[in-house]
Amino acid sequence: MHTFTSCDDFEALLPAYADGSLPTAETEQVTAHLAACPTCQLHLRQLRTLSNELGAALPEVPRTAMRTNFLAMLEKQKALLTPAAAAAPTPARVVPLWAAAVASQWLRVAAAVLLVAGGMLLGRNLPSRSGQSAEVAANAPDSPAPAQQLAANLAGTAPRPASASDRIQLVTASGEELTPGDPTVQVLINTLNFDANPNVRIAACEALFRLRADPRVAEAFVHSLPIQTDPNVQITLIEFMVALRDPRAVPPLQRLARRKDALPVVRDQAQAGLGKLI
């Protein structure tokens, strides 16, 4: 039986320890080490907190690109089942998923579970024919523009507060209707910084990256990273900041790489990003 001695050795075992999949002999070693190591105790608490947050996020609508792919697939199936539609099928527009590189195996497994569960739950959140969803409202002739609706919900002045799934649709529609330099790009920046739902903040981050020609976007990412606490939002921001190759990203990445309260996978991602920028 291998004997583990350093915190680095035990840190690699913590994900399996947290979900109860670690062999008995190694579990006993980790338990004994945790009793005397506050640092590993903190890492274990962070892992369990993230696992709970991922579980709580399952009822939410999946990320924007995944929902678009699912809807495209649904339209193809409907075309096959409807003879009239099969005669003149409407080509579906498929948006490729953003490939998020996550260094930790347990986090990739959790993301896969979220993907499957989100697809099963998506049917409950499809826009109704009554036109009450944010997507239908955004296309109505007399409705405010998506960015205006998003700003109203963010400020709490909307007649009916939008759900997280509605806000994701508004963010997506706003990103598609805006162009770099548009004053309402600031609405997406405010959503990234202040929306209560991390999935909405990720959607805002993706929409802003599509508008990266606007000089406010890179600056917004630099200022947003230090105030984000959700690890998925942090990792998404790190990827986009590295893709933009903006030297202003170096100081916040250095600070995040040293933050003891950040998850190890986030610190590792920040350190890897620094290696590409420096």
C-alpha cells in the first residue's frame, strides 16, 4: 500500500474522498491527514460546496449554446414526424458549444451530469405558444429591445421579473442585436458583474466575448474577475482573458492564482493562463 506524505498527494485524493469513491485504505490515510491539516480541510469544504452548487444548478436551463443545439435537433425530429414539413424542411442553425477546458477530472464528470440532466429538463422550459417567454416577447413589434428588458430586470424595474432562463435568452438576444461600440453593451457588462445567477453571468460573458472588438469588453473582464466567486464563472473569464491576450489581465490572474479561498482547479487555471500571457 502506497503511503502518502505531502499535502499535494492528499489534495489529488480529495475529489474521490468527497464523493465516497476512494478505496478504504486510502480513505483512512486521508481521514487521518485531515484531522491535522487545516489547508486540506478547507479544500475539502470547497469541493463539497461546489458539488452542492452543481446539484442545485440542475433545474436551471443549460447554457445558451447547448440549448440552441437541442432546439435544432428537436426541429429536425419534428420535421421527420410532420409530412408537410418533411417536404420542405427548414434548415436548423446550430451554434457550436464553447469548449471549456477543465483541468480536474471530477469537475468534467460533474459537467457531463449537468449536460444530460439539463437536456432532460429543457422540455419544461421551452417557450410557450402563448408568447409569455422572453424570447417571444423580444420579437413582438411593440416590445422593448432585449437589452432594454435585461436592464429593466437588472434594475428591478421590470413589470414582471424574468426567470434565470428568460434572462439567459435576453442576454443571448442582446449579444446578437448589439455591435461593438453600442452604448447598451454596458448592460451586458452590468449583467456579468451583478446578476445573481452564475449561468446568466456565464451567458453574459460569452455574449461579451462575441463583441470583443469593443474596447470596453477586455477592461470589463479585467475588473470582473476579482469580484466573481463562482468557479465556473471564474474559469470562463480566465479562458476569455487569455484568448484576448490583454496584458492588463496579468495582475488579476496573479492575485487569483495566490488566493487561498479559491478552488485548486481555479488557481491552476489562473496559473496556466499566466504562462500563456507572460
